[in-house]
Amino acid sequence: MGNTTDELVALGKNFSKDNKDVENLRDFDQLLSTGEIISASLMSMSLRNNNVKAVSLTGQKAGIFTDELHGSARIASIDEKMILNELNNKDVVIVAGFQGVSGYGEVTTLGRGGSDTTAVAIASALNAEKCEIYTDVKGIFTADPRLVKDSKLIRNISYNEMLEMASLGAKMHPRSIEIAAINNIEMIIKHTMYESEGTKLNNNEIKMEIRNAVTGIPTSKGVSKVTINNIDDEPGIASSIFLPLSEMGISVDVIVQTAGNDGKTNLSFTLNDNDLESCVNELMKNNVSKKEFIKTQSGLGKISIVGTGIQNQPGYASRMFKTLSENKINIEMITTSEIRITCIIKSSDLELAAKSLHKEFIS
């Protein structure tokens, strides 16, 4: 069906300029949900033309219940009886992904990439052995093939590694992986048009202590940095900054606080480019800091090395920083987890950084 959702978004934006208006968000969800319904209906009709007994269901008819947050709703429960009843007399049940229904009976959407989340949630509700995701890539690669030509297909990857990769730009929705991990559903990512084994997500692979700990090098663009200088260093200041942003649906990623002087501190964090203007407006509205103390920087990107055991094996961080330094790539911010080291750099340096780190750790 191509870019149906993008076309529906463009149509809706002709009439809706206010992204906070609840009624606009409600209508926007109803509009966007029709794209998947059209695809599901046509797929069902196509299968019946080929003598396959099929039926299509909307998210509501499939028993997918969500919270009430329009545009980025989260799945609360699935009444699997709806789907199982249809499977009793049909060969194939097609469920419109990306959508559900709130407790008030309102149509909701799960946000972009929500079809993956729908698929894994249904697989979990039905106690399925596995969930296969067919998409426009052959699987998960060690780096973005558009940036690194010799990137390699990852045959097996753990849920935790994939969760980090997805949140940093790899071709999967983090929410779908979280559901798969919690319910121990094996996922397989394959290409729609080509036969291949794809990438398996599970925790079955046996790994020893001596190994290359780096599984992949994900990258993502569209990152902005906000720095608030000279704010009061007192309990509750971080909450006063991030709680209003959370209520607006603005997701904040890397957070770094540095020491200031005379009871003051400096705080930096990253967010999506699209949220930058709304974020700064909200900070000004809440009198968090004077305008001259709020600095912003766009045109940034994230690059990471991801793999279980990175923090338990010395040398990976220093090798990463040395490689970037040798290529004259400046690091704006650094953040780590047990299985990830992430650097914020200029978007224009992402390709060189990805190639260099892939050569250092994987090639």
C-alpha cells in the first residue's frame, strides 16, 4: 500500500494545526486507523479470491484494549476469544495493526511502528510459539547498510541487545521487543520479498566470557540537545523540568547534570528534533530558567556500540573513544548502560563514525 499513513497524516494536518487539542487527536486517530483497515480488508478479499477462508478484523473487533492516550496509546489487554472464535471456522485471521479501543470505546492508535507491537501482543495473548515480522529488510544488521556497505546480518540476538538497538534506530519498535521479552515470544524478522533465515530474537544463544562483546552499531539522526545553565541545585528541580515534558508526550533521552557554582547547576538532555520547539516553549512557560540560560543545538545524531558484556570486559569504551578521536569526530555527550555505550555526535559525522567503529569492532 506504500505511504498510506503518511498521506493520511498530510490530509489531517490540512485541518489540524493544534497537536494538543484532545478532539483533534481523537479525530486524527480515527483517520489514521483507516489505513490499516483498508489494507486488512483488501488482504482478506484477495485471499478469498484464492480460495483461502479469511476474515479481517479492526483492532476493536479483535479485542485490543488500550489506555486513552490518543496518538501513542499503550495496549492494556487483549481479549483473545475474539480471534480464537474466528479461527474456529477460518484459515486466516487478519487484524488491522497499529490500533485498538480505549475503555470509553474510542479508537486509539499506538504510534508509528505500532503494527509490530500489535503483532507481538497478539502472539503473546494466543500463547504462540513465535511471531514472524515481515518488513522491507532481510533482518537486523550489525550497522545500517546504507552507511556501512559491509555490515553483516545478525542471525541471533538477545531481547536486551535488540531492545537497545531498536531504541537507538534499528529497524524494530522497542515496545514490540519489550512485550516479546516479557512473554518469552521468539521473534523472527524477515524480508517480505526475499527468502532468508532473517534474524531471530530470543535468549537461547549460548555465549562464553571470551568473545567479541559488540553485536551491533546502531545509529540515528534527528537529535537535538537542550542545555539549561545556572538553575537552582535543589531537590525537585529535575522533576519540575521533566514532568511537564512527559505530560506533553515529549521523550527525553540522554541526561547529563554538571556541577555549577553558588548553589547552581547545569543540565543537558537530548530529544527528537521535532519536539525541540515545544520543549523550549514549555521550559519558558514554567519559568524553569531565563531565556538566555537555555541553549539548544540541532543537527545531532546518536551512535552506539551494543552487546552483552561490554561493561564487564575492559577496553571497549576506550577503543570507541580512540577510534572517534582518530577520525576527528567530536563527542558532544556520552551515556552508558550495562550493554551499551552511546555517543552524541554531529549528524554529518555519523557515516564516518559508523564505518570506523564497524571496522574496529566487527569487520
